[in-house]
Amino acid sequence: MTRTRLRDLGSTYGGLSGKTKADFGRGDASFVTFLEVINNTRLTGLQLERVHVDKGESQNRVMRGDLLFNGSSETPEEVALSAVVDFDPSANTYLNSFCFGYRLRELGIANPTYLAYFFRSNAGRRLVSSLAQGATRYNIAKTKFLDLEVDLPPLSQQRDTVDALLASDSAIATLERQIAKKVAIKRGMMQQLLTGRTRLPGFKEAWIGKTIGALARVVGGGTPSTRSSLYWGGGIPWFTPAEIRADGAGLVSRSERTITPQGLANSAATLLPVGTILVTSRASIGHCAVAEVPITTNQGFASMIPKDRRSTWFLYYWIQQNKSALEFRAAGSTFLEISASKVASIPLQAPSVDEQKAIGSVLRDADLELDALRVRLTKARAIKTGMMQQLLTGRARLAVEAAS
């Protein structure tokens, strides 16, 4: 490792200056946006925006290999997030005015992509965040940035590290694309299957107009008195709306807080059986989950206990698809809320319980595939984070050499 000041490796430059609102969104020049810099380690030039720059106007152009940093942020931890220019910009490509650039004088000592990854790592973030100054908004001075000292391994090791991290990024991007594709497929399946526009093989009976109340008993929840310790900390899960994801939580069994049998007996809470669909009824309306064990909720739910367990997942996905039906019937001055009785009165077209079960199973299988991909994505991101912590400090040099 060789300790080197950034000032000795390169120099900084500023973003666009002297521009007005009228200059943006038109013209023959392009610029790298603020969001592109803070959201990406590598910039590919696919999301540049237009800006008008007069001929002869003095502006700093962006070049391949430049490192771009946001100069300010709402928190010290997010100041000077790094992005490397990994494409060949045209001669009239510039940087937004809220960021600054850093250009190496030569590439024989430092690999710009290595530095971009370094300043996204924990070690790099600690270095730059310590320089952040401000109260409501934090800034970093380019002079102080240039005074930073970084430990650089040999150039060959930097390249090996970059190759390993690029491979990790590629694996993550592949998983993200697979998830996005499956989400779109599932959305289409819901639109077709939950309306009867597409029928599963073997089902031909006409769908019948019913209400949610005809398929399930809709019940509210309750909260035991917080003044009694006898009511809390027992073995009965007790959910609040904040614990139910907007995109559907699937099966749930563990809550942040639990209540005791005494708490259940001395409150409006109801012990909901396995298979109950939890439906949030206030604040964020229509978020749902399915009880994997007997549970309770607070009063922010209008939960549905299916009269036939074969209806469970059909109703779960129907609610996801038709949140607007609940929101339309909600009322309130402080916040919107829908009562259990109003949920029960919502009309829907329903197939036989066997077809409900089949539809629910198909959509549940799609969700399980998505869950598996999301687990893989979480692991891939964790592996990359660990790699960055190890490889960018030189603690895993042999591992990099072995991988190459």
C-alpha cells in the first residue's frame, strides 16, 4: 500500500456555472445529472440531459475516467458519493452545478474505477464524511477533498479488485432485471386471473357477483392498555399497520410487540386464526398479509377471516389488485379510514372456491419465485459490501489474486 494525497494524483473542476432554468432541457450540449452521480458508481452515458451552452462559453467538460462527486447533501454520510465516467463523452458533455469533478493527471498510479468504488466503501465514506460542514445542509470543500490521503495498492491489484467488483455488480444487475421482469409478469397475471379474463384450465363456470362479506368475516382489532405490564410481552403476536409491506407481506408470524392472554381478554383485539388476511384500514389502506399462526392486530385493520380456507390467497391478491375500492370508501378528517362493515360490503365477481384456490396458488407460486430472487439479491449485495470492505483495504489481496 502506498499512501498518496489526492492533490498529488489529480485536480478538481466545477460543474456548470452561469446557467438559468431556461438553458436546461434544450440545446446541443449534454450534462450528467445530480441523481446519476449519487445513484451510480459507474456512469454509462445513457441518461444524460440536454443543456444550452453558447459557443466559446467557458465550461468544464467531462471526460472518460473522471470521478464525479456531489458537493452537498442533507447528511454528512451522503456527501461526495463517487461515480466514474465509464464512457466516451462528446466534446460538449458537462457536469451539473451541484457536483464537482476530479481528474487524474496520469493513470499509472491510480485506477479511476478503483477510486470510485473506494469512495463508496465504508473506509472511503468515513474519510469524506469527516470533511462535511454545515447545519441543515452539508457541503465539502474541494480544497479539503484534495488534501485527503488514500492508501493505494499496486495498480495490478487495483485492476483485480475492479474486475471482482464489476463481476459482482453484473450479478446484482442480472438479478434486478429478473425481479423487474417477474414483477411485470405477475402484475399481468393478476389483471387477467382476478377478473376472469383469463381462465385456468378446467374451469368454465360463470363468476358470480358477491361481496367480500359473503366470502369472509371482516373484523377489526384492538389495543390492550399500555398501563398494564400484565397485558404485554406474552406469546401472542400483535401487529400494527406499519409492519405490513405496501407490496404485500405474504405470510407473517412475528410481530414487533406481543400481548398476553390477559391483554387479549381485556381489549377489543381478536385472536385471528391461521389463514386470516390482515388488511390495513387506516393511514395506508389496503396493505395486506396472511396469518401463518394465530395472531392479533391493533384497530388499524379490517381483517378478513375466510369462510372457506380455499379463498385465502384469492382474497389476498384481490385486495392487492383493488386497493382503490377500499380507498374510495374510506372517510375521515384527520386521516382516511375504512370500517370493517364497509370492507364487507365491497362487491366483487367471484369464481367457485376451487377456482379461487387455483388462482391463489398460481399467484402465490409467482410470489415465492420473487421472494427467492429477492433473497438472492440481498445476499449478492451483502457479498459485494463485504468484498468492498476487504478488497479496498488490502486485507484480501491474496483472494483477489487467486480469483484472477
